[in-house]
Amino acid sequence: MLQYHFFFEDMFVQARVFLTPSVEEHSLWIFDHATQKLIELENCNQKMKQTEGSHLEITGPRLQILDGPGGGRVALEKEGMAIEFKNKNVFSWLPAGQSSDAVIHRPDLELSMTYGGQTRLGRGYSKRYFGHYGPHWGYRFIQSSWLGGDKFLWTADATFRLGDGEAKYNYFKLLDSSGGLTQADSRDTYQQDSEAFATIEGKKFVASVTPLGEWLHDYKGGETNSRMQLRYCKIRLCCGDDAPIEGYALNERCFGILG
């Protein structure tokens, strides 16, 4: 699976490829701050095609994604949208219950987008994951690349493989612009409906989100039946007695069956 969160001063763009043995779909939507509306620009269940190149280069009826070692491009040509991104920090590890196929996180991508006759600069996030997470899963996830001007947050509270052995998976990671990473032990972070909590070296962190727009979609086919809820939100991060940090975030929640 593959996803991108692109943050700009007046707009947010979310692109995703969802892939299981029985379902393949790709989508792209935006939230426009000027209109305060979420607009779906693509939602397609046709398989994307990979070129013969050694890196990721996939094409659908309208959406194109190129992703290589230094960065890449996401484009929706008929909408006049092209987003170029450059990699900065890359983090990779094995999720709970897996012995291979490490997940890849890039929380501070550098962006340039051409859309609607304008060029915008921004910051973004990408995640690419390969593991067999089913047959059941449920998770909550909050991510921001637009937090206080120089912070990048990503945090999850997840459970995989219920029924065939539980794999609990929690993390809370806060990156600053200098590359310094603050993170919690798995047992010291969790989420509630619209909040994420962590304790790091005795200091309490609370990330609270306020939804501005929602994209809801059921991924159904074969043995897959999972409901995805994506909420674009305002975010407020409180770090002990420090002054709160504010910005924008994506809140992702998904529960169901994969197969």
C-alpha cells in the first residue's frame, strides 16, 4: 500500500493506492481552505500498471505516480495537477507481527505543486507498506507535516491479526527541522477518538484534532471489507508545560477485514 499527504498553506492533497489480494483501488482528494470543502478528484478501482523501470512508476486511467530514491511525482494530468516531491529524512522499521518487509515513512518531504494556474510550495508525508496485515485489522493514525512551522508528527494505535494472534502496534514520533527525533516507547502511547497521547521521559504529549472535512470509503471485494475514514483536521500539540503547537493534520481510521 502507498499513501501521500501533501500540505500547503491554502490546500491539502491526499493520494493513496490501496492493495490487497482481492482489492486494488487508488484515489486522490483535496481540501481547499478558501471554500472549506473537501473535493474528490479521483476514486478508481482499475489496476495501475507498473513500467519496466527499477523504481516505482505506476499509471492508472488518470493518476500517475513516480517514486524513486531521491523523490518523485504525483500527477492528475486532466485536472492540471502535478506535485513534485524530494525526500529528506527516511525512517524504516518492521511493524508488529512481521519478520520482513519493513514499512517506509518519509515525514518531511519538500513539495512543489502546480494546480489551478498556481505554483505552491509545501511539505508532505509518504508511507509505503508491504506486509500481510489481515485477516483483521483496526487502527487510528494522526499525521502532520504542517505543525508549528518546523515539526512533523506521526503516531498510530493499531491492532493486527485479531483471531490469529494479536499484534499490537503503537508509536508516537515527532521530528524537528534539524532532524532531531523525539519518540515514545510503544507501551507509552495510545489514542482516543480525536486525541493521541504519549509520555516521553516523564513529559506528557497530547495531540488533539478538530475535523474540517471527511472522506469516507468502503474497500470491499473478495474477502476484503474495510471502512476507511480520512479526516482533514486542525491539530494542537501540547508538550508538558511548553506552549502548544498548532497546525493541520490528517486523521486516518480504518477497521475491518483484509483478504
